Amino acid sequence: MSEAKESLLEFPCAFPLKIMGLTHDALAQTVLDVVLRHAPDYDAATMEMRASSTGKYLSLTCTINATSKPQLDALYRELSSHPQVKVVL
């Protein structure tokens, strides 16, 4: 497979990230800080937040303008390794 076809995505593209973690006052800001490091053009006002039915977990959806597979890989790595983040989809 050629390098150009290593990814099924065509860049740039709108790419939704779903991040879940325990509900915490700083979770949304923490996720936003990480996302902005990798996608500086991300509009924070578009972040969607949804609490679980019990309120224990918070789901955040950030749709970024993805420019490359390495950008997405780095973003997933940093979010996944953060102690407040449980799942990144």
C-alpha cells in the first residue's frame, strides 16, 4: 500500500473526536487545551458536552479540521494518556 493511501481519510477533513471521562470541573478545559495544541484553529464554542444518566461521566465531542494522520495520531495519544480521560473514540 502506498504512503498516500495509508489512511482512508482525505485531508483536510472535519473529524469528530469523542472523549469520555469522569465528571470533573476541569475536564472540558483540559480536553480543550490538548485539542488546541494539535488543532489551533478549533472553535471551542463548538464543543458538545453530555453527562451520563447518572452524572458520573462526561462525554465531550470536538469536531476538528484534521490536516494529517500524524496530527490525529498525536492527538489521540495525548488525550488517551491523560489521567482524566477514560476513552477516546
